[in-house]
Amino acid sequence: MNHFIRSAVFVLVSLLVFSCNNTKKEESNTKPAEETAVLSAKDILGNPEYLAISYGGYRANSRDVQPTLPELKEDMKLLNAMGIKVLRTYNVHFNQAANLLKAISELKDEDSSFEMYVMLGIWIDCKNAFGTGDGEAIHTEGSDRNPVEVNTAVALANQYPDIVKILAVGNEAMVTWATSYYVTPDIILGWVNHLQNLKKSGDLPSDLWITSSDDYSSWGGGDASYHTEDLEKLAHAIDYISMHTYPYHNSYYNAKFWKVPESEATLSDKEKVDAAMLRALDFAKTQYYSVSNYMKSIGVNKPIHIGETGWATISNGHYGVNGSRATDEYKQGLYYKHLREWTSKENISCFYFEAFDEQWKDAANKDGSENHFGLINLKSEAKYPLWNLVDEGVFEGLTRDGKAITKTYSGNLEALMKAVLVPNTEYPK
């Protein structure tokens, strides 16, 4: 998933000053990890009792409007009620990441039983990424912003060793379809080695895990062009593999699995949809095991977890009525159920994308699919995958933006099903 639209704010001098000053202050308050940490990433990842999810928390159509501390706490209480105990973030160049860690820390102080851990994302991109430089993107060189990003993440990991259990270097930063910002694997490798050396020197907690979160193809599970010496070195350098898989997007770009086979032609529309979602699950499994097989072939025997996968509920583009027709809450509900059941059974952590809808991702197109991957929408309504939790009362007494959590479609399944379309593969590409 491309996260994204970057702005010139990333390179403002004010951010550089903030990062340097904040790092010094945070380092002075740091306590050794052994004094605070109880569980490590090794204990948490792959443990079905520690459900994971991707989290942003932005309400507005621009990240210039940051979630407030009360809003972050509100979200953490909702996620905790859902059984979520591990979050994934994507960058540290906004206040959101630092404030999120502060919010979790304060909730832990208020309630000693409150548990929430974080996979802290470090955004990495190339020189002149997103047109911010003087020329075309140079994929073999990192941006000037990268060191600031890494140093800020290091400071936060040291300030909150009881919460930050994983550092993820880059998000889909190596996959070549990310044409506006991707980097070659040697750049990711350099930063991973840097962080591993900080662990060895005692400048980061020794039990902190380092990874990079990327598309399954970037981890060797797809095109052989990714099978490079630098990727092998990277696979040996990280503590575990964090891979992404998106049957949802592939319903348009790689739709063979999505097509209703002749053997299912006589099924009802609902049965066709149900069968399609089982094929979607198998598609995700195939990509997961393709990465596993490649890693074994190069002598890497490390845990593989799903850093990102999800299903959108609204699309006026490739995945909507005039495209693959993959998009609705019923399909999202099936995909969420299938993924959770499979990954829990196999002790695979799945950072499901995502907790809440965010409208900044495709701000100019409110019905764009990128804005609608959340399990809870911006009206504080739980989508179909979570209707059972509303029925069980897990959100009782909790609110988001002052609103109680209710069901989409007022809980009317018949009304929801009217929006459900049978998979389509006959469309212009």
C-alpha cells in the first residue's frame, strides 16, 4: 500500500531542529530497557493473544491536522476493547508517532493492566522523491530526510522501551512500482545494519527487533529480478520478515484468481462472493508461502509475519462497480475473518490494514479506496467485520470524537447486502 503523498513539509528546517532537540531531551530521560520492558518482540509476534493492526488515527483530509492526545487515547481504548495489543505506524516526521507513544504511556500509568506495543515505522525514500528535489527520482541514493527519520525513531525507541518493540526501516520502499520514492535494497540494508550496531553497542535495547516492511515481491516471493545479493544480505541482517499481500488490489491488476470459475456459474450471487473470498485467502497464503520458500532457498530461517493486508469498503475506481467489484463491507468482513483465523492458527502476526478510515490519503477523491480501508469509519460506525463486537458490548462506555460506536447500515444486514456485487473481471485495464 503506498502511503504516500509526501509534501515539502518533510524537509522543513523546523523539523530538523525539533528532531535534534527532542533527541537530546529524550536521551537524557532514557532508562535501560531491562528496567522497564517485560515482553519483547520475540514474545509478542506470532502470539495469537496479541492481535496487531495498522494505525494512523488522522481525522482530517490533511496530515497538517494532527490527532490530539485525547483523540489518540480515545482510539487506544477502542482498539484495546477489540483485543488489539500491537500497533504499526509508518513514520516519525509528524507529531503523531511521538504523541501516540505518550498517549499509550499515560494510559499505562493510569491503568497498570493496559497493554499496547508499537512497531514504529521509519519512512525511507530516495533522493528527489515525490518531485521534492531538483530532478528525477534517484533510486540508488537516499533522501536527506532519511537520517533525521532514523535518529528520531532511535530516540523514541529509547524513550519508550516498554512500548516500542520493533523498528521497521521503510514501507514498501524497495518495490519498484513505487516509482516516486523506492530505493535499492542496499540503502535499506545500510540503515538496518546501523540499527543492529546500535543494539550491539547498547545504544538501543538489545531485544528490540529490526525489520523492513515491504511487498511480497520485494522479499523474493515474486519476480526473480528482486533476487539480488543485497536482498540476501538484508534478509540475513533483519530479525524477521514483514511482508505485504493484497488480494484486494490484485482483483484488478492480477485478476485470474478473482474470476468466477465455470464450476460456480450456477451458484447464487452470495455463494459466488463467499467462494471468491476463500480464493482471496488462498491468494494471500500463496504469496506468504512464496516468500517463505525463497527465504529457505537462501538459507534464511526467520519468522515471517504479515506487515500489511486489508480490504476497502468504498471505491469509485478500479475496485468498484465499473472495475473488479471487490469493494463492500461484506467482503471486508469475510476477508478479515479468514485472515484472522488463518494467521492465529499458524502463529503469524497480521498487522491488518487498518483500524480507522483516514481521508487524507486521497483527499481530492472522497470515494477513493485508499480512504476506506478502516474497520471503523469517520462517523464512529463499526463496519460489518466488527458488528459482533458491538453486539457483545465491548465498546460500551467508549466513544470516538464524542460519538458512541454504532453499526454501519444501522445493523441492517439486508440493506448492506444490496451493495454487494459479484466479482467482475470483464473491464478495461
